[in-house]
Amino acid sequence: MDPGYATFSALLENTTPAEIDAVFVSHVHPDHCVDLNPLLRARVLPEEGVPLLPVYAPRGALDVVLALDRPGMLASGYTGDTGPSPEVGRLARDADLLLAEATYADEVPVDSRNHLSSAAVAGDHAAAANARRLLLVHLQPGTDPEAALAAARSRCDAEVMVAHPGLRLQV
């Protein structure tokens, strides 16, 4: 596959990241390689390892794709990767709708706990904030939306939903 724009989400409709056994990148323009980044991330985030992924690409293509995650690149920008923080409850106090990162349903691997969160923690944040509604965002491929909903609902009284393409909510 030539992993250009929006190919990763379409790919997930037919297979899992672990089932992909090779990638071909024809050239380094973003419309031919940018979705290699989420594919690589989806293969390394789960606790159970997957085999190495052969990537056939022109020289420098992986440097471009991997630079999307370069430390400090987004230091002054916005991110949904929060990790647990008591500040979320204070910042979202009495929110009508709290959007909260829920990469995992319940347990976050130890090496990711400072920068990723779970639906369970999102539920804790919604409860602390007294939020009316909670929208779980940033679920990683492989995180079961039903398990995420159950984990968040077990921690708060807010109406809990999982974000999906095309969702529109009135605030």
C-alpha cells in the first residue's frame, strides 16, 4: 500500500494493524506516506508486540514520517494526550461537554501513563468536573469502544459517548 491521506482509517475497515505484513511507499509527498505514522503507532502501542514491519520506501521517507512525532515539535501546540491530572477536573468544572482522551479503556501501560489516558480516568475527570456529558476521543485502534464506554460510565454519572467521524453535538 502507498499510505497516503486517509488510507489508515479505510484500512482498519478491512484488517488490523498487526495483520499488515509490508508497506510500500512510492515517494515522499505526504499524500503518499503520511498515514504510515498512525500505522506504525498502532503497531507499537499495544502491550502485545507485533513482528517488525518491512517498509519499502525511498531514502528519507521514514525520516519525514517519524518526524511527525519528534519531541518538542508540538511543544507550543495543542494535544489531546493528557495523562491523568487533577487540573482537568478544575478546568472543566460544570462543563456541558467534556472531550477527554481515552487511548485505552481501563489500564494504561506503565511507560505511557505520563502522557496517555484511559476511559476510566476520563470518567474520573468528568466526575470531578461535574460535567453533564463526556465524549471519549483519541481511542487507539484496538481499543473496544464498548469497553471504553463501560469503563467511563463506571466512574461518573455523566452521559458518556465515543467520538466517531461525522458526530455533531450541540453545546
